[in-house]
Amino acid sequence: MSLSKTRLLGLIALVILTFIWAYNWIVMKSALIYMSATDFSAYRTVLAFLMLLVVLKISGRSLAPTPFWPTMLIGFFQTTGMIGLAQIALIVGGAGKVTIMVYTMPFWIALLSVFVLKEQLGLLQIIALITAAMGLLCIIQPWNSQNSLLSSFFALLSGLFWGIGAVIAKRLYRNLTIDTLSLTTWQMGYGAIFLVILSLIVADHHVMNAPYLWFALFYTIIPATALAWVLWMYILKTMNASVAGLSTLLIPVITLFLSWWLLHERPTHFEFLGVFLILLGLVFINYHPKRH
């Protein structure tokens, strides 16, 4: 009875997390009206780092930093690269389209794992990569001069950087026993430093003192970072990791429809086909048949 209740709570947490992260892309896109991309990324990561420190303290974990060099590298790629580049991609790219391309991260992990972690790709994984490449081609549509190739480039680079950060974290977990929330907190802190430096270098610093900007900062810091990571930790504790991972594939799909509804970014037929192919590829790449 108690086990069934625990799984039910895990499922509820997963549904809440999915919608929190999906809507976060709409918030990130909308916030660009009121604040420059680099400034918004710097503000949200600095404040999120401070909030995660509070979460660490409340949960009774140590505030001691995790190993400096690997954590700093994860922070550079996963926070500075992934968050910063995604926010820049959103300047001219639609929220749904950018999200789909950022969530190609599992494909980059699969490719990088071959060279860095010496893992081998199975037939399904190879098919997945080919399927995803076809899907990306449908979304980017290089033959359409109206599409922003620069936005697509930054979005894909964001996914690549996210994948590099994940592979570095994977190597770290192989060698050391490290608390996930502590690593998340300190990589966020180091990544925020790079984003602050970037925001100081970039000339664009427009800020409009509007209620939506404060809402956007609140949303990206509290629900989308602090609460979301607590929910994710609980989900991983109560549910099968592969099921939890596959379920996050709903995030870019929900974002696509939210951006259509709220931002009036209507996807083309090619983009719908591209979304289908990428999601199909993600299912293939995450499929691990049971061995008897």
C-alpha cells in the first residue's frame, strides 16, 4: 500500500516537473522583451545558485564544494553553455523549435560516449542518430531563407554543451561518490561566474522594470530550478530511472504546443515531421531491451 502510494506521488511529481520545465521555455522567451539574453542568464543563474545553497542547507547536506576542476568544467558547459546559448537562440528563434533542438542532448551524449567513455553504439542507437539527423534537417530547413540558421546553430550548440557537461559528470560519478544536488549547486555557481563575465562584456544591457520580468526571474529561479531539482531527485528515488528519463521527452513537445498557443508560433508541416522523427530517435536511443 505504502509502495503504491510512493509510486503515485512520484508520478504526480513527474507530471508537475514536466509542465514546470516546459513552461519555463515560454518564460525565457518572453523575458527577452524586458531584459537582454546575457543579463537574464546571469541574473537567473546567480540567484538560482544562492537558492540551491539554501536547499542544500535545509536538506542537511554539506555546503562544501565538490571537486573544483570537473565541477567547474561541468558548470562551464552545462550552465554557461547550455543556458547561455539557449537564451541567445531564443532571441530570434521560436521557443518550441529551440527547445526541440536543445533536447537533442541525448544524441550528443551517445556520440561523445563513444569517443570519451569508450562505449559502443548498438544498431538501434545508430538508427536513432540517423532518424534524429533527418528530423533536425526538417526543423532547420536550410532550404528556407526565412528560417534563422544562427538561432538553430546556437540551439544545437546548447544541446551539445549540455551533452559535454553530462559526459564529464558521468566520468566524475564513475570515479567518485558525489551527491547529485551538491554537484548541481556548485556547477551552477561556477557557470554563473562565466555568465556574469559574459554579460559585462556584451554591450546590450536593456532592462525594463516590468512586473513580468520579476515574475520571469521568480519562475526560473524558484519553480524551474530549486523546486524542479528537488522534484527530479524525488522522482529518481521513487521511479525507474529509464522511465523518468524517457518521460522528459514530453517537455519539448509540450513547449512546442505552448509556444503555438501562447506565443502564436505556429509550427510548419516540416517542423511537425521533424519533431516526430527526433522523438522517435530519442525513444530508440533510450531503449534498452531486457536481457535474460
